[in-house]
Amino acid sequence: MSPVDVWVGSWRPHKPRGPIAAMYNSPGPTYALPGATGMNNHDPRMQKGPAFSFGIRHHSFHGNYSPGPGYLVPSNITRVGRDGTPAYSVYGRRKDIQPFQTPGPGSYSPENATKTTYLSPPAFSLSARTKLFRNDQTPGPAAYMLPPVLGPKVVNKTSAPNVSFSGRSAIGSFHEDLRKTPGPGTYQVVDPCVYKLKGPQYSMTGRNMMPGDMTKKPGPGAHYPEMVCFTRAKAPSFSFGIRHSEYIAPAIVDGED
């Protein structure tokens, strides 16, 4: 089929003469139209009804500034002020005034006044050295470190070649196994029982006991036939009671003198 038969009618695809709306992308769902309700951000294309707001009550409209019945007026306040009656409060007891304590002879130390009244030689005391007194921070001889004269790191001298000993490397040496051939110690000795007759084998286990009654039975010494009192009369037994008080009244029995 030829390309001419694909199109129906006289229309054929051509280049647009100018930009059209289909050539531009729309913002999609992110585009939000202004609302039609409320006062703020109202759609200007829609009709908006009257809006009313609730204001606050102005203070100028209040004519009564009384505190109301919840205000408690003290009993000593009148229409002209306080009534003038004396008021008292309870305080703690003040401390008694201490009399003047005259110093005695032992309160003075006249031996300490010799430096003021008499000439005295200078006196010196030994104390630790003040840290701020030393202002000389000159480094000593041990503060300097001279460069070493041995080895390859000498600054102003030539050094001989240095040779260091290191471990033998397994890679590239004469004993490197490039074929990875296993040695004699790689193989394990085959058990002779694999290719020869195998003899009988025995194992030692613990001794097995026949099941039975393992409970402990009482012997002849576990019984006390002399303490049996069900089949014969029992001898009287006595016990030591408590000591009674010597002030208790004795029992009066009829027939005693």
C-alpha cells in the first residue's frame, strides 16, 4: 500500500504556523483554584455573600465598675479610710542587751608589741619560690637536639649505601611451587581394613543391673517392741511441772486436822 492511501481526505501533516496550547504542559493537580467559601482568598469570579464578624465588647460601654459581691471589705475600713484603732502583731522575743564585757589581763599580748615600740632586727622567712617571679625562659643545653650523623638521613654529610635484611618471600623465590605439586606428607595412609579382612571389634560398656526394688527396707534394729502399748497395759509416766508460787493458798481437804 502506498503512503498516499494512508491519509483520508485532503488533510496532510504539516508544520504549525505558530505555537499552540498543546505544545505547553499544564501544571496538573498542583494547580489550586481559589475557594468559593469564606471571606479570605475568595474566588473573584464567584458571587460573595455578606460576611459578619463577632467583635469584642468595648470598655467604654461599661458604666458600673464596682468589684461585685465577691469583693471582701475589711472591717476596719470605712468610707473615709481606716478607723484608726491600734493594731498589734506578734513578733519573736528580742535578745537581751548584753552588757559591756570588760577585757581581763589575759586578753592582751604585750609580748607581740615589741616590734612596734622597740627597734627590732630584720626577720626573714623561708617560703616556696613564686611561679611568676621567674621571667627568664631561656632554654638550656638539653633543649636542643642535633641531627644524627649515622644513617642515610644526614643533612650535610654523605652516607654509604645501606642494606637491610628482610624475610624470604615465597613469591618469585627458588623454592616457589608453581605447579602446586602435593608432597609425600599430603596423602594419608589407607586403613588396612579397607583392602584386607577385618577382625572382630569389641567395646567395653558399663555393667547392666537387673531391674528390681531398690527401696530401703527397715532392719531388726529399726523397731522398738518395748514401746508398744496397744496390746498390753502401759506403765505410769511422769513429767516435771512448773514451780508454783509460795504465796498460793494450799488446798483444804475434808478430814484433815
